[in-house]
Amino acid sequence: MFDAVSRTTSTRQPMDNCLIRVRRKNYNSVVMTAVIAHRGSAQQERENTIAAFLRAKELGADGVEFDVQMTVDEMLVIHHDAEIPDTGFISQLSIEGLPPWIPTLSEALIACEGMSVNAEIKCFEEGNLGFKETIVERLVEAVHGADAPPDLLVSSFDHGVLAEVRRQAPSVATGALIAPGRGMLSVLERLSSQGISAVHPFVLSVLESDVTEAHRQGIEVNVWTVNGPDDLERMSNFGVDSVITDDVQLARKVLKIGESNC
């Protein structure tokens, strides 16, 4: 199925009304923290690949988080690191120069149909405003061209990228990634008035009072990377909207998703 996906950029105009958010899931009328597979089901498959996304779906993940980068010929592909060992920097390679296991964004969206998508834009050129504008343009085009509009949230550590997303596609949800050791409140104070939809703090930096304040402001809290059973239970008790995890099976077990009392 994925071989048939054209690796060319869509020429369609950006959408003006896309589906918006990653959200807490309703299981039999009980609202529960959603489980988001970090780079797909990377414990069973190579991370950020079609196989990892399909396995996450098979394991019952509510959504997938993956990393978006742009090649020199302005194609969006899914990979975490800026450089591919023994190959080169993605930003300096064309789509034809990439290993075949690296999917395009369009291919990833097809694999993730039926799940929410947290697309993290990797911006290794922080001062390059033209780069930010172009990568967001290409992302909006890819989403607009998808057969089934994804349940999409765009996240980034570069909050300037999120501002560009809101400028080009105001209906697309944005999530501000927060570096370890940095509190949520300072980010909320700076960005809540700018239209962000969510904050994405590191698990060890999350305070219950911060989650309460974010929700009071109508902002979701999606926490990374939540792998241990104690952290999973703590985040659920705090009422976070989703946990981004490397272990979908454990998260579903700890959160009791799929049990008869849920």
C-alpha cells in the first residue's frame, strides 16, 4: 500500500478547517488519559517507521507521536536525528538519497489512520525563518491532501514554529514542548494568550497544580516520556490528557484501558 504513495509535494491549497486535538479518551463513558506511542511502537519495531506505527495501532494505542524533518528538496519525512549515520544530514539530502525505511509524512499519515497524530517538527535551523515557513507549508499541504483528515496536533520545542503553524493554519492544534527542568507555568504565562492548544512537559517536571492550571485555561497537558508504572499512575491521577510512552502495553495495563470496569 505504501509503495504506491507518491513522494511528491501536494499542490493543493492549505486547509482552513482541519480536525484539532489530541484528547483524553472516553471509554464506556469514563474519561481516561490517552496513550500515545512515542515514535510508534519502538520497542517492537524500528522507531519512526511504518511498521512501528502499524504495531502501535495493533497494540491499541490511541495515537502516535513522530518526528518530522524536511529534505533539501522540501519533502517531509519521519526521522528523529538530524543526521543518518553513514548517509548524511537529512536537510542536505534529497528524498531519493534516504534509506527506504524512512517514510514520508504522507505515508505515515496513511499508516496512522484511526489514531490521533502528534507531529513534532524538528527545527535544527532555529534562526532560519524561511525554513520554518516552508516546513509548515509542506506539512499543511500534506495534511490537506490526506484521504482522511488526521486527528492532528503539531508540536515543537521551537515555539516560533508553532506560531507559524497558527499563522498558516489556525484550525490546527499546536503543542509547546517543554525541556526537562523547565516548569509549565512559565510557558503557560508566555504562550496561553497566543492560541496554543497544549503543553508537552517532561514527566519529571510535572506538578499536579500545573496540570490544574493548564486545564483551567483550556489547555491540554500531554506528558513525555512516561514509561514506568509509578509515573504512569501518577500522571493518570493528575488528570493529564495523554501520556507519550515507549511501552503502549504497559501504559494500557496501568491505566486499565480495555478492562470491563472502564
